[in-house]
Amino acid sequence: MLLKERMLKGKEQLLKYRYILIVVLGIIIILLIILFGIIYKVNANNKQNVALNEEEQNNNDVMLVDMDTKNELKEETKQEQKQEQEQKKEEEKEKEEEASATGIIYLTFDDGPSSDTTPQILDILEQKKIKATFFVLHYSNQNEELIKREASLGETIGLHGYTHAYDQVYQSADTCMENFRKIQEQVYQSTGVKSNIVRFPGGSSNKISKKYCEGVMTDLTTRVVNEGFRYFDWNVDSDDAGKAKNSEQVYNNVVSSLKANRSNVVLMHDFTKNEGTINALPSIIDYGINNGYVFRKITDDTPMVKHVVINN
Ligand SMILES: [Zn+2]
């Protein structure tokens, strides 16, 4: 009996301990769940805050960048406006000068550049503070540097052709156009200047093209204009590629042909060994200035000076 009672008591106690153990475990599990819940929530909040902060920072950055870009654009616009105003003033000043001048002189140099003549002509123009027009020919690495210098000095670069060989240039209107486009592209690649000012090899009044393609100049004089080019012949010939053998003859040919109240487009050359023109140039410029002429480079606004086409 005693043993049975003890066994029963023991069993009861064991059940009691089990019950306490289960309750304690239950409480621990509930506490752990609550704890994990709190940790999870805190983490989530932190992440959200970080994200919000980042977004805010990004927004601020965007706003700052926007403001910077706006300021830069404002500055650029201001500078552009200033440049435009200065250019307008300069143009107005030039127009006033032209209106009261005896006439306008456009010095043009064909068949260059050449390493001996062109730099000397550029130096003279720079010293005398006047601009001119260079109808360039051929292309080589050496020429490229000279054409770049012409462009950087603000001279006008006109197109004479990739080659001057009449039998190649005037095979057809197409070959002549190709001859202009080829030099146009190379000048553009070197200087960023897309010139559309051309001078036909031999001028538009040349008779030699008839030998290779009859009537080609009639086609070409219309076609160049239709394709966006403007061509310039001359009305003052220095004859430095012809009979003028020294600087005195070059000088006399030019000054005796200048006329008041018109555009005087002077044909000269900056091919190699052209001492006559190099030496005559300062005196020609002085003569022009002293006699009330103004010197200009050919631009897109310059009216074309054209010969009468006779090769038709
Ligand atoms: Zn020429």
C-alpha cells in the first residue's frame, strides 16, 4: 500500500513538473516570437529610412545638377548673346565703312597653298590687319597645316579643286562637281569649315574645257548654284600667273584696274616661288587704304562676280 501511494504521488509530481515545463517553454516561445517581431520591425523601419534618405539625397543631387545645368546654359546663352551683339556691331561698322568707301577690294589667292609663298602672304595680311580669300588646290599633309592656319586666322577658304588638270576636271559636269566636293570634304575634315565658295579652274569663262566637254561651263555655272555653291570669277587680274614677271608689273596691273563704287575681286596666286606677288602685296594694300578702299574677304553674303560664259 505504501509503495502504491508513493508511486501515485511520484506520478502526480512528474505530471506537475511536465505541466510547469510546458508552460515555461510556451512562455519562452511566445517571448521569442515577440522579440523576433520587434527586431524585424525595427530593421524594416531602418531600411525604409535609409531608402528615404537616399531618395532625398538623390533628389537633392538631381536638383543641384539641374541648377548647375541651368546656370551653365544661362552662362552659355549670355555669352552667345554677347558674341552675337559684338558680331552685329562689327557688321554694322563694316557696312558703314563700305558705304563711305571708294570701293571694296577682295584679294583672292588661287592654286595654293605652298610652303614658301602662303606663309609670307598670311604674315603680310596679318600685319596689315586685313582678310582675304584663298581658293585652295590639291591636298597633302603639308598643305593641311597651311589650310588650318588660314582658317585659324579667319581667312576665307574657297575651293579651287582637288586637281587643276583641265583634262580631268572638265571631262564632264560630274567630274568637275566631284573635283569640288573632294576638296570640300578634305577642308572640312581638317578645319571644320564647310566651304561652298568655289572658283572654277581657269574661271567660268575658260575656253579650254570645250576641248574636253563642249558646253560644260554652261551646265556647270547653273549646276554649282543649284547644288548650294556660289562661284566667284574676278574683275581685276594681277596677271601673276601670266605675263607679270616682277612685283612692279603685278602692282601696276592691280592698281590700274581698280574701280570705285564696285566690288573689285582681284586674282592673284599663292603658288610656289611667286615673289612678284609677295613683294607687291604690301604696296597694293597701302594703295587701297590710301585711296579710300576697304578690304574684305568673300563671305556667303558677298554678291557673286561672274564672267560671261563663252564655252558653249
Ligand atoms: Zn587656278
